[in-house]
Amino acid sequence: MTLHGGCVCGAVRYEAEGLDGPIRHCHCNTCRRVHGAASASGAEVLRERFRWTQGADKLGAYESSPGKFRRFCSVCGTHLVSDRLAAPAVILRVATLEDDPGQVPQFHIWTSQQPHWLTDPPGTPLYDEWEPGH
Ligand SMILES: [Zn+2]
Ligand SMILES: [Zn+2]
């Protein structure tokens, strides 16, 4: 099944023919900062099974380590893939998918770099929308 996704402003879109690795939440210092979030959820997609379908010319890239490019929409800032040029697969930022990839997250990585104050205490409430009284 072809999976579709893209950035929040709609300028950049992609297709993937499926995920080729487990979904994992990465808590490393770099993912946390570039995504502005406690973790970034990613999964490998083989290069030949991934393509940009719109707005490839709008992509920006940040080389976070030599040969590894974090590609994002230069209009809205949405991060879409991490691309280590020497690797056979890109890491798709799966939270940008519009279609259900048919699997759920398998594990968390790099929790050693997560600040303790950004870790949910047990029993942290989950609200469907805003917290009560918002
Ligand atoms: Zn965008
Ligand atoms: Zn990371």
C-alpha cells in the first residue's frame, strides 16, 4: 500500500511504498532540538521505495553530522526525513504520514540524552483535547 504524507503547509509531499523498519521514538539531543519535541518518531524506508511527489525544490537541509542531512520544508519548517547519504534507507518522520502504516512504535532510543524534566511521570493524564479549564 502506498503511504502518503507531507509537511503542514502542503508545499512538500511524498510517497512511500511502506515502512522497512520499526517505528522508534528518538530522544537524542539533535532530534529533540530540530523537532522542538520530547522525541522524534521515525522508521526506515528504502530509497527506491520513497519519492518526493511535490515541492522537492522547497526542501531545506541541515547537515547535523557529516554526510547526514535532515530535510525539512523551507516554507513551514516541518522535518520530513533524515538522510544519511551512505545509507540504503532514509529515516521517514512518520508523524508526517497521513496514512496508517500498519504498525505501531516498537521502542524508544537515546533516552540517555533525555532531560529528566521532560520524562512523563507515571499516571500523567491524557486528554482528548485541551486540559480541563483551558
Ligand atoms: Zn511546508
Ligand atoms: Zn535522534
